[in-house]
Amino acid sequence: MALVNGKEMFDNARAGKYAVGAFNTNNLEWTRAILGAAKETNTPILIQTSMGAAKYMGGYKLCLDLVSDTVDSLEMTTPVVMHLDHGNYEAAKECIEVGYNSVMFDGHDLPFEENLAKTKEIVALAHAKGITVEAEVGSIGGTEDGITGNGELATVEEAKALAATGVDYLACGIGNIHGVYPENWTGLNFDRLQEIAAEVKTPLVLHGGSGIPKEQIMKAISMGVSKVNVNTECQLAFAEATRKYVEAGKDQDVDAKGYDPRYLLKPGTEAIKETVKERIEWFGTPSV
């Protein structure tokens, strides 16, 4: 099945009160694990690259080709969206030209009027090519590709203004953060989420989905969150499985060629796939 944009997928999720997972890829193993999980569960999925990961992997076109070719190789029949995660203005425009199906323009670190103006421009450029757009209001705590947020809550009025630009999904700061959550984290601000969801019918996005307790994620989904981003949990699962393989000395087994990267990376790849499958179940993503 060819790659699709996210419009129908996330509109359906908002109406059905479930979410579709958005999982970051970092290489071939990540890509095969994420898409393999979607195939095994027969569910739609969004796979995304950050600016940093795309640079590491060799550029946006290489990332797009890798995902597209893997979809073909796995003979997938479920919808897959290829998305830019936390792109700045230049990255969003480049991914539109390259042919991503969906882009996020993250202008939260700009003055709001500039964020609004550039979001409108990105929406116009993307929609002319059938590409969906995500924007961000408020700030997601933590650091992503050098952009640091302190976790400022989105305001209802700013959320309404950004939604009015025609974006297809909207990321709102509601106390969520990127990376590992600290012990003193106070949880999601459901009062603010309720206020925004009551005024904005655009599908809402929960960034920093790694580490948020299942019950909080499920509650957020019931209130209008339709896209949940997951990255750190896959990284931690990969690292743990790979560490166990090495600590067990399997990489030193010369007779079994345990040093072969196909064997060395396999436990971590399987760990990513199982993490993705678990999150798909959490999010209530229906099979197609």
C-alpha cells in the first residue's frame, strides 16, 4: 500500500476516541520494527524522523525512500504516514519538496504571531501538494533537536488561532515533556486539555508519550488526543535488549558469529517491535 497523508487517519481517530501512534525511526532496524509491528497488528501507523535523525541517516530523501521501500518489501496493506517530527521552517519546506506525506512545523520557540504566520505559509505549501501539517502551541518540556521547552501550558486562545490556520493536527503543551520523566513530574494537566478540546475540534497530539502512565494516556485519548508520539521508550528498550546480549557474552561467540550485526542488533529490534505493539494496544488503534 502506498504511503498516505494523515488527514483521514487522524480525523477518524478523533471521532472514534482512539489514537494512532507516531513512532520515530533512527535507522533500518527501527524502520522494520515499527512497520513490522503495524503489519502484525494490522493497524495504521505514523512513522517519523526528527531533523537530527534525518541528518544522521543521510537526509530526508533517504529517509523517505527507506520507509517507502520497506512498506513495499513488507507488502503492507495498512495505512502508513511518513512524517517530519519537530521540524523548523526550513526543514518543513524541504520535506514538502522531498515528498513527505506529513510535516510538523514547530514554531513554539518563536513569537506567537511569527509562529502563526509561518504556520499559515507551511499549511498553504503543504496542502497544495496533498500533505498534512502539524503545528505546536505552548511548549513541550525537555529538548528535541536543540529546541528546548520548559513545558509551558498552551492557552486556549492560541490553540484556537493555530487551529484556524487549517492545520490537520495540533500539538498542545499540557505538562508533557520529551525524554525521561523526572520523579517530581506532576502529571498531565487535564483541565487545560479539556478546555482546549472543547474549543478545538482538530485532532490533538500528545508529544512526550514515553513514560506517561497508561491510565493518563488513555484519559487524554478519551478527551481528544488522537496522535501520541513515542521515541524514548523504543530507545530504552533497544538499549536494554542489546546490553543483555553483550553482557551475556553472545557477541564473543565466534563459532556462532555472535559479532555479526544481524545477530547483535536483532534483540534490540525485536524489543522495539514489542514496545510499539504494546503502545498500539494502549492507544486503542483499531485494525483495518
